[in-house]
Amino acid sequence: MTTPGSQPTFFATTRWTLVCDAAQGGDTQALEALGALCGTYWQPLYRYARRKGQSKEDAEDLVQGFFTHLIEARALRDTDRAKGRFRAYLLASFNHWMINKWKHGTRQKRGGGITLLSFDWDSAETGLTLEVADERSPDRLFDREWALTLLGKVLGELEAACRAEGGERQFAVLKPCLTADSSRIAYAELAVALGLSEGAARVTVHRLRKRYRALLTAEIARTLASPEAVEEEMRALFAALSS
């Protein structure tokens, strides 16, 4: 329970905190957490680079080099987390990295001097070659990629938690309800599928949706400098998905 004026516990370890702690050096856990963060959010940046005209190989090098720079160079020690959203910061930093690498002609040979991180580049290419001309800018598409990545992460965490609790089949049946309009959920059919009464099915769906919302709110909160921006960022996330 929180006291008046205090923040919920999920604000304690924000993405900004991980970035700044890792940049200060000497904190192995922060560096490991930042590495895990790279593993979560590399794909939107890779696809952004590809949409900006970079070749597959150059986009791979750029992303590898960028995250290696963040992890190893302590380049973020002066980062001002009060400047806003982590996603905006990350994209601006990546753009700066791309401009500098190409302006100064410092692209390295593949693997040369870079601590390679393990990314599934082929998965990031999925759909890119089939995209038709899109009037949306790479920046707007980055926001959509970010939103999809964040939602996928949250769904994965919820599924893993349900599986650990023995509710894997129930989650599989109810997963479509998490993003569906509540007025369109066929509770009677769900009740039959789960062997529950319709009333119990409604309660189960409500609890799962509430749990999903809490996880999503927590994940969004960790990408912000303050808790006040959570609802605004939540709206921006769903706007990015619908645009």
C-alpha cells in the first residue's frame, strides 16, 4: 500500500533509472538490466533505420553499435531524465548516432570492435519488404513499432504468469478478450469453453483484463520520467496503434 504523496512501487525502477545508473558505472545489475532493455527495444530502432533507407547490413551494424555504445561507453551519465519519454529519448539518440557514424565515415567492419548482442534480425525483417508506400513518417511508424513491442512484452509476461499458476489453457481462451471491446465479448461461449457459469466467466475476464491493464500501466510508467504522464502516454500508445 502507498502512503499519500508516495509513488507506486513500479515507479521505483524506471527505464531512466536503469539508463542513468548504468551510465554511472560500477553497478553490474544496472548494466545487465540495460542489456535486457536493449534486447526488448532493439527491433523498433532496427526497423526505423531500414525505413530511413539503410541496408539490412548497415541497420544491423547501427543498432549493434548504438546499444554497445550505451552499455559500454558510459555515454549517458549526463542524461537528463526530466526531458521526457524514454522512447523519444531513445529515438533522438539513435538518430544522432546514425548521423555521426555516417558523417564521420566511422562505420566498422561487421563485428569489428563491437561486443555483439544477440538479436533475431530475420524476425525484424518480417513484412518490411512487403510494405507499400506509406505516407506516415518513419518517426510515426517507430511509435507504432514501440507500441507493438511494449504490448507484446506485457502479453508475454501475463501469459508466463498464468502458465506458472496453471492457467495456461484459460489464458489461451481469454487472450482475445484483453483487447476486445467488452460489449463484443461472447461470455456465453467462453463459459462453455471453460466449463464455467456465464457469471463466473464474466468475473474471470474482468480480473484478467484488470491484471493486463496493471501490467501495461507499470511497463509504460517505467519509460517515463514521472508518474503524471502515464495516462497521456497510454493514450499515445493506443493512438499509435490505431493510426
